[in-house]
Amino acid sequence: MNQYYFNASLLLFSSAVTVCILAGNLMERGRQDACTDIFHRLVILNLIYNLMGSLGEFYMYSGGARDHNFYRFTDVLLSLAYYGLLHMFTKFLLTYISGHTQVSKWWLIIARIFVLSAMFLWFIYLSFADGPQSSGSGERFYHVSNIALYAYAVFIMIILLAHRMELTRVELLILMTFVILPTISSFFRLANTGIVTLQPAITISVLLISNFLHMNQAKRLQEQEKELAEKQRQIMMSQIRPHFLFNVLNTIHILCETEPLKAQEAINYFSRYLRANLDYLTGKEKMIPIRTELEHVDYYLKLEKMRYGDDLQIVRDIKSDNFWVPSLTVQPIVENAVKHGIHSRPEGGTITISTREREDYYEIRVSDDGKGFDPVASANDGKQH
């Protein structure tokens, strides 16, 4: 098989892998940050790098000459994509590390100097190059350009080692592949095997980094879901207060001996009250009609009514009930009105619940005629409100 044809096929396969990586990243477009956005650009540059390389190899396979304008054009694009890759990886690396600790801006400035120096020397080499191999003055620029690239690789390793305490071993190893694999591939070039290995080596590194980012994102989502579940549990526990449960159960216990029918009614209200809170905890009902929310509130108030008797009066002024609200929106407000407004008043009081439809919104109002409280003092009492 012709060497150029083999290289072109290898680079096309590498391009196909890069397209798959890009497609997988774009599918996660809804959850992006600065790091993944820079990584997308890196993947696109890697795609251009592979495509330009395969185009040049196909041209050489068809018998093209090195000094042909078309070949020179693809070679220039190939070089720009390569040095763009190095610069973009540096930005990605520093942005990734900045998610763990503060990063000096001088790292990026020094890296740009290395990349621009290598690119400048490489383009001088291209101006001297004549045929597949360089000779004469251009050969010196070719080797100096390679030295600049090796210096860049060492510099990237220095950045990683300087921040090794903020990164895990897996993170270090994955990020180092962008330097280690291309360096290994350069030995194949020195061995003059004729096989293109740099682009596939970079693609393998990009693939490893992409998979690592996806795994990290999946891990973060799992942690966020756990945090959300824990917050929902805490909200539920804050709503179903232990003293309220004790009072309800104690009321039911007394009613079982004195008024069994009322005890049965109280148990029915209590079970519905708990069902509404449990449905919210399990996420079954995020948005519910205001009518349903007011029914939940009614179950709670009926339980409290059994406890307070005539000391708790309830006024409902519902002028609009054709809209939806998040579950457990009104109930906590009513519970606070009972606890802080009615409970602390010896003669009891009245709670008023009203709804109105305004021009641009719906209004829900919960009020009581209790003694009220001082917002400033409550904000500084160290308690949750």
C-alpha cells in the first residue's frame, strides 16, 4: 500500500473520531462552562488539523509536488491549526486548573511566546523547503523550531507539576497525555518510518480528555442531585416540625377517647397533609393548581383548628383560582402565621387567605392579626425564619 494513501486513510479515521468527540460535546451544549467551551474550540482545531493533513497526503499520493501552490496552502493551514491547538490547549489547561486554585496570567503569556517562536521558525523553514525534505538554511530553522516545541512541552509539564497538589493523579495523567503522546510520536518521525503519528497521537489525547470531562460532568450531576435531594429532605423536615407532629398525634389520642368520629376525621386530614409533603419531597408534583395548594393548606388548618378551637378563625377570600404555583408555596407561610401570629396571642386571632388576579400577575396574600415581630431583631437572633 502506498505510504501517502495509508497516511491519508489514517488521518481520515482520526478526523472521524474527532467528529464523534465534537458531536458528543455538542449534545451537552445545555450545560457549559468556560473550560468546556475552550475544549470545543480545541476539538474543532484538531479536526481541521487532521483534515488538512489528510488532504496533503492525498495530494502527495496523486503525484503532487511539494512546491505546488495547493500543497503549500494546505501546509500553511496545517501549521496554523497545529499551533492554534497548542495555544488552545494551554488556555484549556490553565482554565481547568483555575477551577481548583488561582493561576498566574504569566503562564499563558510565556506559553504564547513559545508557540509564536516555534510558529515563526516553522514558517521560515517552509519558505526554504524544497521537496519532501528540507535542506540548506531551512534545515537549521526546522531543527530550531522543533527545539522550541520540545521546550513548550517541558513548559506544560512544569505547569502541571507546579499545580500537582491541586490536581488528582488521574487528572495529572490525563492532562499530561497531550504532551506525552505527541512526544512519543516524534520518535517515530525521527526513525523515518514515513507514518504520520502526530495527528493520531493528539486525537487520542483529545479523546481521553473528552471522556474524562464527561465522567467529571456526570459525577458533578450526581453530586448536585444528592445535594438537591438533601435540601428537599431538609425543607420537608422544616415544614413537618416535630412539635407539630407531637401536637397532632396528641390531639388525635385525646379525640380517640372523647370523640372517635372527630379522631377519624383528624387522621384523614393528617394523612392528606403528610401525602402533600411527601409528594413534594419525591418530586412528583413541582407545579400544582392553586386550588390543590389551598386544599393542602386547608388540611393543615383543620388540624390546627382542632387544637385551638374557636381561638383560631379562618377567612378565605379567593377571587381567582385559575393559575398554578410551585408545590408548598402557600402552606409554609400559613404555618408561620399560626406559629408566630396566633400561637403567641392568648385570645387567638384570625388568619386571612386571599387571591387576586392583577393585570400582569396573580396575588396571593396571607395575613393575621397577631402581635407581629421586629424584622431587624429576628434577622439577628441566629435562628432560621
